[in-house]
Amino acid sequence: MLLGLFFSAIIAALGYARGSLSHSGAVGAWIVGGIIFASGGIGWAILLVAFFISSSALSHYRARAKEPLAEKFQKGHRRDFAQVIANGGWGALIALAYSFNSHPLLFAAYLGALATVNADTWATELGVLSKSPPRMIINGKIVATGTSGAITLLGTFVALCGAGFIAMIGFVFLFISFDFQLFFFTPRLALGAGQLSVVTLAGFLGALFDSFLGATVQAIYFCDYDQTETEARVHRCGRATRLVRGARWLDNDAVNFSASVFGSALAVIGYWVIGNLL
């Protein structure tokens, strides 16, 4: 645990210095990273670091081009404590459970959770740069860029790549691991190929589920002064907004956390099926 907290403190400090984390976000990253490193080990920690570095890099990519859309989102690119917990909290709980019972399905659950949040983050950061207008996931209606629940072809493709990125790293970890229990006592290559497909699909569907929640039940507000739809209760102009759809308690952080649980469950189901088939 001490070693995990030490290394996660370094990552959190670098994230804060880079502008990817706020003060509270750095504390959250320190806690989440420490739990995952201490409970799951180096392989689990590498997956978390891969998510954090890639998503942080993309959040800074073409930041000026994305700045006009910032008013539509609940928060900026500097992740706070709630955002860190929303993206990594479920993974930390899974890792903690794994330290008490090293069941292979818990690693599958962890992979599914990270693949989901990584796919969603990649899709959000790059999807808003699409030249084609986004469409609502529930009815295909064309809406403004940055609208919660809207998707683009570019964003959808990037989501698939983001999920596959985590799946590939997980595959490498499993391939070099000597813990054969993680393979359900089956050939490494056979399960590895299945794992790639399962985790990629779970993360991709988890990201789509995030968009579905954003289009249906997530709290969306409207600023009457600026005539702008937003996820924030207080618009960037400083004026209070009014709820126009969704549940007031279900903000973007809650949606992200729910999606990570959903993707995690899909990965567990997929792993269980593969384990029984092979």
C-alpha cells in the first residue's frame, strides 16, 4: 500500500503540474491509484496509468478549438475529485475486492470498467472535432456539437479504438503473466484473442450506454440569458440555469460511473462465456 501510494502520488503530482488535475483531483488520483496498485499489482496499475495518460493527452489536444464548447459541459479538462472517482472509483473497488478474493472474473470486470471510461473519454475529446454534425443516439436527430447524448461517426470509431487500447494492454498483461488462473486454465493465445474481443466490445457498448443515459436521464439545464443548453447548474456566465430534462441528481459524473459499472458487467459476462467455451 505504501509503495502504491508513493507511485500514485508521483502520477498525481505530474497530472496536477500538467493541468490535467485540480487540487481535489490530484488527491482523488492519489487515493484511487494507491488502492489499485496495492490491491491488484503492477499490471492493474499500468492499465490505470495508460487510461490517465492517454485521456489527459487527448483533453489537451486542440484545446483552443474545443474551448468554445466548454460551456456545454459540466466541468473543464482539469478533473476534480468527483470526476476521478466517477472514472476510476469502480475500478478501485474491484481491485480492493480482488485483494481479498483473486477471482479471475474480477480482473475481467476491471478491464471492462477501464475500457468503458477510456472509450467514452476518447470519444468525447475527439468526437467534438468531427466535421459532420452529431446526432442524438436515441432518435438520430441532428443537434449542436457537444450536446449530451449525441454521437458522431468519428466519435463512435474513436470509442472503439479507446476500448481496444485498454483491451490490448490487458492482453499483454495476461500473456506475460504467470497467474494461469487468470486464463481459466486455457491456452493463452486462445483466451487472449477472446479477451481482446470481449473487452473491446464491453468498453464500446459501455461508452454507448453512457451516451444513452446522457440522452435520456442525465440532468440537462438551460441558460435563459445565453440561450445555451448545458450540463452545469450554474452557467459560465455566472447565472443559474433551469432543468429542462433528466433527473436532477444524475449529473455527468454519475453517468460516467454508471457506464463503467455497465461495461464491467458486460466484460464479466463475456469472460464467463469464453471460460466455459474454452
